[in-house]
Amino acid sequence: MFGFANALLLTMVLAAGVDAALALRAAAPGRGRCRRALAGLWHTPHLLFGPWGTAARLRAGEVLFTVGLCCYEVSVAFCNSMARDAWPWVQGVLAPALDWAAFLCWGAKILLGTRYTWRELTVAGALYFIARWVHFNSHNIFWIGLVVAVLAAKDLDLRRALDAFLTVGTATVVLVMLLNAGNLLPPAPDLAGERNVTEIRLTLGYGHPNTFGGLTFGLGLGYAMRRAARPRWGDAAVLAVLGVLIWAGPASRTAALACLALAAGLAFCRLRAGAAIPRAAARVYAAAVPVLAAVSFLLPLGMYKNGPGWSDFGPAWLSALDNLLTGRLSMVWLAYRLLPVKIAGQMLPDWPALDCSFVYALYQFGPVVAVLLAALLIAALWGYARRGDRVLVFCLLAMLVYAFMESQSFHLTTNPAALLLAGAVFGQKPERWLGGKRQAESI
């Protein structure tokens, strides 16, 4: 994917040059011709490489985004199941083909099916340059996939894409479960629970229980986004049942709690339907990002080692909390002492495992990206709250709950709510963001 990342960036730069040449040729001659042409590009949304086939290109862009999303969902939900051990062609042939199809579809949407002002293109191009720089150091394909998908989601009405995401994702997960039930997939290597060796956690065809939990939670998030305009009691019930199933089957506590929190959020949205969100509440929602980040980074600083055993940490209350969180605090404590922080990220070793997305982002992607992600999340929560989009706010909050305990929040299939950052990434005003009022009415 390194070649793709370079090609996309270079083509975006080439498109800006073509824009300038076309604008200069079309500008009326006379004094200030260059200034007028560039001012028009800076303020007026336009397709790259000229306005030919505008209507067809915009329609094709929606289709390309949807096809790319479906290919990526199948790649993650099927090719990362135990099918990869049952049939070598799954990882050797199918997964690369689906990944390339997804990236090429999104790349085509970005370059040929999206309108930009030069201001939007400059902001997004700068952020993409940083993301690409980080990808070259971290080698994390999920990260670059997330970024490219968010860029491709600009100005889209997500109805068809979410419908396809939910249909394909649900069908793929059910297929893996059926293959597993029919003993057509090999068993996962480790079934014992971390908290109790006698506890058996169902993997349901995946290599780890949390993989199934994350994929299912992602489908729950997509469902909530699809129901954003008119949440009903039944929608909250669906998410509550999904959370209970995740808890009862793979015992993926984080995904289950996040899903149950989202169900409670939808119930609250139903109760407050039609009521404006107070400015104070918008501040509280936005403050969730720095508060959770502070807890993630600062809480492990109070720990100390008081013995050779794995659980020999103090003080007692932090040790008890660490046990409740299955060692997540002590892993961060170890990371502070074993891992360097690099400006543009790095490839992380398998140990210590960092299950907190805030800390994981600092070490895997570097401090620049960690700060940018926090700023975009704060802006998105504030903007959607000020617009009155409660369901979208609670989708982002549920994602933060999940991110506090897991690092899979950088997977698009686990976190489709990342698509809600598209407007903030392009520096648009909140009323123009993804899922805006004129679109949300029909979602």
C-alpha cells in the first residue's frame, strides 16, 4: 500500500496543478487575472481535472465509496477469521484483491467524484500527508484505510453506504459463525479467559473473542448512524440485545459495554426528540475526549512495582482497578518504561500490548497524530452537538468508550463512526458536515 499512498498524494498535487491551468485559461483577460482565477478555486467547490461529466461522476462517486466499503468489510470480517487458517487462498489471494479493490474505489472517489475548494483540498492534503508519513513508519494498513475512507466520505449521503455496510457485514459475520458451527473452520488457539482460566470465551470463528466483539459493535454503530434522523425505542432495544449477545457469547466486555452505552444513548435521544442540546451539554460532550485521554495517560503514573509477580503492583486500589481492567493499566506503565515515543510513529512489538487507543495512538502513530485526532474528535462532538444531532454525538461517545479499552477503534469495520469526522477533516462548517440536516432527514 506504500505505492498507493504515494500515488494518491502525487495525483492530488497534480490535480491542483491542472485546476490552476484550467482556471487561468477560463479567466477573463486583464489585470488581476491570476488573482481572480486562484480566488475562484479557493472559494468555489469544483471537481478535480475539470467539470466534465459532473452529474455522472458524482453518482459514480457514491457507488465507488459503497463498493469500497463493502470490499473492505468482507476483507476484515472474513479474511481475518479462522478461514485464513482453513484455506490459504483467503489470505494469499482474496484478502489482497479485496483490499486493493477497496483502496482503488476510494482513490477514484477522492480524485474523480468529489467537489473541493482549494482551501478544503489544502487542509485535507496536509492531513493526508501526515497520515501517509505515519503509515510509512507504523506499517498499519488499518490506519491508512481509515484515513482514505474518511477522505472519500466527503459530502456523501451515507444512506446507501450504510445499508450496504450493514447487509454485507451481517451476512459475512453470520457466514463465519455458520462455518464455525459446522466445524469447517479450525478452532481458535486460545479460548481461556484472561480473568479466569476456567472461563471459556466463544470465538465464533475468529481468532480472538474481542475480534468478534469489535466487528459486531461496528455493525451496531453503523445501525445507530443509519437510524440517526428518527431514533425509536426499537432501535435502542436492538442495540441492547446486541450488547447482551456480545457479553454472553465471546464475553467481549468492552464491546458489550460500548454497545449497551449506545443503546442507553439512543433511548435518551428518543426521550429528548425535538429538544435542542444546551450549550453546556455540548461542552460536556466535547470535554469527554480530553478527560478520557487524561485518565488513560495519567492513571498508570500512580502505579509502582512492589514485587516480581505480574500482579505485584501498588497502591492497592490501583492494583485492584488494573485487575478489573485485565492488566491494561500495568501495560501502559510498562510501555512508559520500555517504548520510545517517535514523532511519526513506529512498528510496535507484540508486548507490552496496548489496548487503550489513546496510548496506542501516541506510540503507534506519534504525538502529532495523537493531538490531531483529539482535536478532530473534540471539534466533531462540539459541532454535532451544536447542530442538535444527538444520535451522532452518542455514536462518537460510544466509540470513545470502546477506544478507552481497545486499540481496534482505528479499524473502519469496528469504528464506522470515524466517517463522521469527514467534515472536520476538510475544515468545513458543521452545517455542511456528513449527515447534515438536509441529509439526516432522509437517513
